[in-house]
Amino acid sequence: MRATLTNDVETAARDLADHGYCLLECPISPGAFERLRGRLLDVAEQERKDGSAFLYDGGNQRVFSLLNKGEEFEENVQDPTVMRVMEELLGVGFLLSSTHANIAGPGGAPMHLHADQTFARPPWPPYALVANSMWMLDDFTPENGATRLVPGSHLLGRQPDYERGEGNAATVPACAPAGSVMVFDGRLWHQTGANTTGLPRHGILNYYCRGYVRQQQNFFTGLKEEVAARAEPELRRLLGYENYFSLGMTDGLP
């Protein structure tokens, strides 16, 4: 059983509940998509040229702290369609945990199978503490390193047990055309696939968490001052500048 590419939030929510992931048709205009993709490619190339690139596993690259590297990424983390789906998973008041790019380079090795809630000790609650969105900046195919999943594994509520051989569990590739967005439950077992083609596969991972979970990225110390200064209310909320009920206070309740 696999998720269906859709533009309907209710269908996406059902796929999330049943399979642990959903596939959304491109929710932004072609022009906005091309600007987003172009900016990511420029940043990744510059980091390779200046020697600051994070390279690993034989050809893969990560580009971290995207909010500091272009206003296109500020818009991207606030996409209204993805926000609606995330609220289905994480409830009101969820936060942006981190944002970075995952580039599967030619010859890049697959990542180990895992779930994103590694920080949470078992037993896990019967709901997601975190969730991810993968913006597919190229067509995702079985050959170019599409994210590989174990559908339904989010219902197990635990990490794969490598001692029992679950690190080699059968996976399926999450394939969709460029512009699509995959949203997936933080309990879902998944991995970056191997890229056996001659071209890199680009994706942006916007990672979110419930309002009471510590964010992966420390935006208060790591965000450029000019980015924080121009942030509109929705982005400020996502970054954690607003209270979550009684959490995050500076001088008592407002």
C-alpha cells in the first residue's frame, strides 16, 4: 500500500494515518518553484567551491541553515498547504525544528534505515512528536536516490531493531515529479536511497516538531539578525519566538 499523489488535504491526512506519509502535488507556482530550486543549486555549488560543503557517503551533500541563505527558503518553510498537513500531524502551535537540503550525488550510498524520533526514548506515544517534509526539486526515481520507506512502520512506534535484522527491511521508493512534496510522520522508517545515475538528486527537508519538543536547530543563536528582523508573525511563531501555552515565557504570562 502506497500514498497517492494528491492536492487534497483530507486525502493526504488519510495517507499519513494509514501509510505514515503522503505525497502532495506542487503547491507553489512554477515561477516560485524555479526560484527555490535555482537558489538551492547556487548555494550548494558555492559551498562546494569555497570548501565549506558538508560531503558524505561517497557523493552526497547536505546544505544546512537554509534560512540564512535566501529569502526563498523563508517562504518555503511557511507554505500554507504543508502547514495544514503538518497541523494534522503535530497539532496547533507546532514549530520549525530545522531546514536543510539533502543532495544525493551520483554514486552516493544509501543512508541507514531510521525514524526521525531518535531523541525520544521508548516507549513512544501513539502519535508523532516530529514530522518532515521533503520538497522534491528533481523528479524522484528509484534510480536517483528517492527516499525509501517502510509504509506503515510508523504504527510500530519504535526504531528499527538492527539486532533483529530490521535494518534491512524491505523498502519502497517515494517517487513523484519535481515540485511534489512528501510529508512523513517522524515515526516512519526511511532512508536516502542510492543514486545510481550520473546526475544529483536535490531535495529540501523542512523538519517540524510539536510545540513542546526542543528544536533541532537553535534559531535564537544561529539565525542571522536580518532574517529575524524581517520575520513576519507566522515565521516568528514557527521559530519559537511566541509562547506555546505557558512554555517559552520571559516574564510570566502575558
